Amino acid sequence: MADAGDEQRPASDDDAWRAIVENFGERARLESHEEPDGPVGPRTPDPAPSASLERLFQPWRAAEWDGEPAARAGDPDDDADDAEDRFVPPPPPPLPRPTPDRLIAWVGVLGAPLVLLATLLARITLPQLLAYALVGWFIGGFLYLVVQMPREPREPWDDGAQV
């Protein structure tokens, strides 16, 4: 004797997979909280699987979805003619130019190691005096920048926050 549940079971994994694929897109309708009076039959597939996916991934738009994208009244993104009401920031100030002595120190701190690394990678042999000069320029530039650093904050009560 076969049970009623045996006829609904798939015979193999392939049949189970086919059943999953055939029923893809179905979802339960939960419009009312009442129990149905009659026996529960097979679910009808959702007419638009993309609509159910839309409801799944964007639940805030589920109420307005009817197969077509709904135009929302008062959406600021839809009003392209209100360009004059939008904030336009002022142009940024120009970058500050360092004084010549600090520029030379920065070139020594950043440029000298790059020149030494490039000559090492390219297997170019520098004269020993030039290699020592580049190392000295790096050390001297670094020490100069450390010595020229301000010793106290710009404002004693400034925590760095700006509006």
C-alpha cells in the first residue's frame, strides 16, 4: 500500500532539482490573516518572477509595485529642473606652495631614495660620491623638516574639527 505522501516524493535527485526549478518564483500570498475555508490547493505561480524578486530585495517598494515602476510624487531625484535649489560648494583654495628651503628638503626626503632605488633596479652604477650625496640629502632633508616642525598646536583649544 502506498501512502499519499509517497506519490509526491521525487524518485531521484534529478527529479527533486526539476521540481525546484519548475516551482521557482512561487511565493505564498499573505494578503489576509484569515484561514482558508476549503482545502489548500497547489499554489499558482507568480505572474512576474522579477516582481517577486523586486519585492524581496526592495521591501519598501513592494506596496507600489504593479509590474511597472511607479512614479513617486515629490521624489527629489525626479526633479531635474530644481538645479538652482541645490548646493554648489565654492571652489577649493589653491594648494599652498612650500618655501624654497622646505621644497629642497622634501625633494631630498622623497626624491633621493627614489633615485637610488631606480638606479639599483636598473643596475646602473653611480659614482660613490653621488651615492653618498643622495644619502646625505635624504638625512639632511629629514632632519631639517623635523627641526622646522611647530612645537605647539596652532590654537591651544583646537581639537582639529572644522565645520
